[in-house]
Amino acid sequence: MYHVSKAYVAGAFALQDVSLDVSRGEFVFLTGASGAGKTTLLQLLFAAERPSEGQIVVLGRNIARLRGSAVPALRRRVGVVFQDFKLLRQRTVEENVGVTLDVVGMPRREVRAKVFTMLKQVGLQHRRYHHPVSLSGGEQQRVAIARALVGEPEILLADEPTGNLDPDLSVEIMDLMMSAAMRGTAVLVATHDVGLIERYHKRKLHLDAGRLVEDGPAAGRTE
Amino acid sequence: MRRVAVILAILVRSALRGMQSSAVASGIAVATIAIALLLIGAFALVVVNMQGLLDRFGQDLQITAYLEEGLSKAEQSLLAERVSTVEVVGRVRLISKQQALERFRATRGGAALLEGLEGNPLPASLDISLLSERRTPEGLGILNKALDGLPGIAEVAHGQEWIEGYARAASLARVSGYALGAVLALATLLIVSNTIRLGLYAREDELEILALVGASRTFVRAPFLLEGTLQGAIGGVLALGVLWAGFHLLVPQLQYGLAFFLGNTEPRFFAVAESLKLISGGAGLGLLGSLAALMAWRS
């Protein structure tokens, strides 16, 4: 990201002059108060929004100049965990996770095998035929994480991925994302969870009123 | 290739799921298409049968030229020969007075009518067939003109006016069918389009999620096009089924009335190709309706 600003209304910046660089395999926490611009920053990275100013290069593609028809191909390489989960209510857990693989035309048998392995990793294999409405908030969050990870993305963006999880489960999910980073995925996690940030001692980007005010290791820091 | 098949299977599943999730709206769309196609199909069936009768008239078209009394056999043969040289004529057969009498006697009730008559009241005649490619009103016109100038011809009978009137009626039925079809197709398009649009709005969240995980525009939209096409095809099959049942139930009851319109021609149902046209017409209507809905949704 090079000097990126985003204004939804002229003059009112959600992000202002943000520059940062995240490498493959890097694990980064994104912190800041509500409204600081964390979600906007993540949305810019998977082309859900376009920058008002500046350039964003994701996986070699310039988001500011990306054609609409090229967006799906980019998104297939980026896994996203949304704060509100964004699960398909009328589909089963298995189908929700598999949708990431369906859109690339993966044969059904392969999809089912991959989804089962993924659900096992998030501890939900026994719930694969259930619908999201019958799951707890934490379980729904784990489905969202499984969906983001099952396609083995090159970038993983997670917006408060442990917000509805108990501490033990939060650690398990973070470990899962950490292992994705170890396999080469660049992971960017927006979170308020100070405990997690301190536990993992990873790079932390801190946003304040749309500006990047801190970029450095998290060790020993508190918010 | 395999990937295309996999994606196609996913899209079909998604379309079926869409129909299932909005079963009532889909049912209404299917019923609307079926009713529209039923009316269009009924008109088409009438036109097809009228056209069939016209075609048969064309094939059987035979003109009879009655000869004046008192012509010698040689004069009659000469007349037949001259008629056979007219450019539109295929075959000429001379029927003598005696042959005409025998022929009439052989018809039902003919012998009874001839009883009590003295002598042979029937004239000799020429049975004239046109060349198959000249069996048209123009061909008939050329023959009439040629016969008009020939001495020895008393009267010509061919039922041309009746055929032309019937052809006009068939053409009117066809044009009315097109007009009715256009109005019904438009109404059906609107209903299908609105049904699909309701489905689009109801599933907006789902479509957003699909787009967020990297689904292409085609992947998101194709199930709706398939859904509309499928609804149309089902409507077409239903319409065809009802028409078929109606045809086989009603035709025996209406045989005397139909005989008035169709003469001895046996009423027929649609051939396989015509049936497929009706079904694909329904599918086409469904496809157009969903295309219209998608265009409106985008705007």
C-alpha cells in the first residue's frame, strides 16, 4: 500500500495516507479502536472497495486499476473471514465451506474431502450437515474461518476472527491461522484481543482515526 | 472440459435450489407460461390442421372441364391434346359421357338418382391435373385463361374460390395466432421477469457472498438464467400435456363440427418437431424473462 486514502464522503477520510508492506508468510495484527479504519483497510485489500488516492498492489495486481472482471480471480487467492461471518443460511456447513472451491470448478468429491479435512481442523466435522442457524456464534465463526482457509489462499484477511470464541478456542483458531502463515500465506488479522496480540508477539499495525500510527513488533505492548 | 462440466453441474444444482427455495413464485411462473403456451399451442394446432387441409387440396387439385354436347370423339381427343400443351398442365384425362355415367352410378346413391332418367344427361369432360410445382392460384389462373379461349369447353369446375377463401381463413387464423402469441409472450415475459427478480432480491445476500469468495459474474448469474429457462421448459411440457389430453378427449366429441372445417382430413396433433418447438418456445420465454430481470437488477 502506498499513500492510500479512502473517503466514503468527500473530505471525511476512513483511511488517510497509509503505506505498508506485508510479505508472503508474514503474520500481522491490525489494531485500533472501532471506526479507526481496520475494516476499510481489509476491504481495500480484497477489492471490495477502491482507494480514493494512492496505489495498492495485491499479489501483483494494482487494486486501484483492477478491472471489475479481474476481481473474482483475485478474490480466489484471498481468503476473508468477515466480522458478521457472511454464511449462506440455507446451505449446510459443508456447502458453506465448499463454496470457495465450487467457484473454481473443483469436482464435488474433491471438494467434500477437502472440506471434511478443514472442518476437522476447526473441530466441526460432526456438524457438517447442519445449517448455520443451528450453530452457536463461535461455531459459525469457525465455519467462516474454514471457508476462508479451505482454498489455501495466498493472503488471509480476518476481521475479528475470535470475537465470539472462548479463550481456548481463540488460541486454536489463531494457531490454525499461524500455521497457514507458516505455509506461506500472508495473514492480516484485525482484532481487539490484547491477550492474543501479546501471546503471539507478531508485527502489529495500529490505526488511529484512519492513520497508521504504529508499525512494529507486538512484544511487550498493550493497547 | 471436466471443469466446465463440474461448474455446469454446480450451476444446475444452484438453479434447482433456487426454484425449491421460491417454490410458490416458481410455480406461478411455470403456470403462467403453461397457460400462455396452451393458448398459443391451441391456435397453432388449428392453423396446422387448416394448413394440412390446404396442402392436401394442393396435392389433390384436379380441374374438370365439361365439354359441349355434340363433339365427336376425334374433336374431344384433339381438345384434350391442346389442353395438355398448356404450360401448367401435368396430365389430362378424357372422360367420355359413358364413363361419366358409370362413374356417377358407382357413387353412393348415384344409381337411384339415375333411375327413371332417359338417356345419359352427363357431359363428357377433361380431368386436368396441374404440374405439382404449378398447383398455385397463379397456375390455376393460367389454366383458366387457356381454357377460356378454347371452343368446345362448356364449363370449368375447380372450387378455386372455396380454396382461396379457406386459405384466407387459415392465414387469418395464423396472423391472429401471432398477434395473440405476441401479447401472451409479453405478459409472460413480465411475469417471469418479476418472479426471477423477486428471487434475486431474496437471495441478494447469497449472491454477495458468492461474489466475495471469488465467483465470477457468470457463476452468480447463470443459475437465474437456468432457472428461468427451466421454468419455461416445464411450462411448455405442461402446456403440451394439457393440449395432448384435450386433443384426444375433444376431437372424438367434435368430429362432426371438425368435419365441417377439415372435410375428410383426419385432425392431427403436433409432430415431435412441432412439440419440441412449443417446449423450446417456453424455455426461450423463460430465458428472456430472466435476462430482463438480471438487466433490471444490475441497473
